[in-house]
Amino acid sequence: MRIAFSKYDGAGNDFVVIDNRRGEVALDAARIAHICHRRKGVGADGLMLLGPGAGGYDFAMKYFNADGYAADMCGNGGRCIAAFAFGLGIGTGEGDSKRVHFTADDGPHEAWLVEWDAEQRCGTVTIGMRDVERAGVRRCMEGWLLNTGVPHYVERVQDLARFDVVGEGRRIRHLLQLGPAGANVNFVEETADGRLMVRTYERGVEDETWACGTGVTACALVTGMRHLRTRGGDFEVDFCPSDSAYTDVRLTGPVSLNFEGTIEV
């Protein structure tokens, strides 16, 4: 079966995106892992299927990590699939005011264009993330543990540029303190220009990625910093803190359409 796809990235966090509104695409874990393979496939940190919406939503997002297994949410993936949907004519509004409402496995989301350069096929997209209860943010080992769509561990370190993110991330990712399924691992350090530098080891990819949307969100909430930097680009995270929860959480960052093609699966 030959499948058409688009390749997007959100600050270097890259994804294969497939229009599955007809429900004709059925991929098992091995096929997804093959498509995401950097040498034998298209190459990506994850794969998304855009399915038909229900209950008034524009579409449903189904996300899979590069290992082929599903995850409840991906912040950069959500921003990329929103841009993909806009290209299909899905959503409301015109130009930079386009909006979509969609569902992921962690619940409903809204995303909208901040700006888009049609010639360069890139721009800025904002996504509304899930609320996070204060009770769900807890101290863990040397850092914090919380769920921003998927579980994340956040730890402050020194000299992050030279820090062994892969080695330490791989070691921490499976520790029992992070729960039976483990967690994504984020290391953070404040920069001289007042931003928070974030480097993330992602489970399911089992490596450091250039950016992680749910990870950036988690780091913003536990540190209170709203301007963050990753290896792939800069982000802004807006949120309303209260005694009981972080609400109106919004993640904003770059999105690019890399290329389009077909693959035999």
C-alpha cells in the first residue's frame, strides 16, 4: 500500500503526518517504527494520523512515538498537525486567524496560526494544552514530576551545554520513582539573556530530541519561566497559575513543512 504523507517539524522535533479521514490507513508498531527510522524510512521523532472529527471537533489526532507505540499527546506534534489541517482546508477563519479544534488521547485542544509564510512554508503556531492540577506536580528525586499530556521529569543542572543528556536521561527514564511506564526527562538551566534552556530525553524515541512541546510546557510550569529555548528554537508558554491548578496553558513556537511524498508500507 502506498501512503501519501507530509513531513513537518516543530523547532526540529519532526513528524510524519498522514491524512486518515477515510480510515484507510492501518499501521502496526513495526510499520510505524520503519517509517520513522532515520536510515531505512522517512525519518522522524513520531508519526501522526489525522482522523475524522466527532462531536463538533474538526479532526482527531492519533500520535505514535518513533518506536511505533501510541502516546496520549505531543505538544509540537499538535502544533504541526494543526498546520497540516490548515493546509487541507480544515478549520475556521482566514489567513493568520485560522483555528482548529481537535481531540487527542489526552482530551480536546485548540490551535491557531500566529503567522504563516506560504512561500517558505513555515510560521508560528499556538496550541492550548491541558490544565495541570497543582496536586499533580510533586517533588521527585532532585527535581519535579508532572503530567502535561504525558509524564515529565524536570531537573535543574549546571553547564547544560556539556551535560550528558542522553546518558543521564536513559538512566533516569526507567527509574521506579517516575512510575511504571517511566517518563520523559528534561534538564534545564537559565541563560544569560533570561530564558530557560531545555534539553529533553524522550521516551519512545529513546534519545535526545531537538525540542519537546510537552516538555517545554512542563519546564515552564515548575520554574515559572515563560520564555524557553531548545536546541531547535525558542518557545513561549503562557499560563494562569492559581492555588489549585495551572489553567489556560498555551504553547507557542515555530512550525515548518519540510517536504511531501509517498511511501510503500
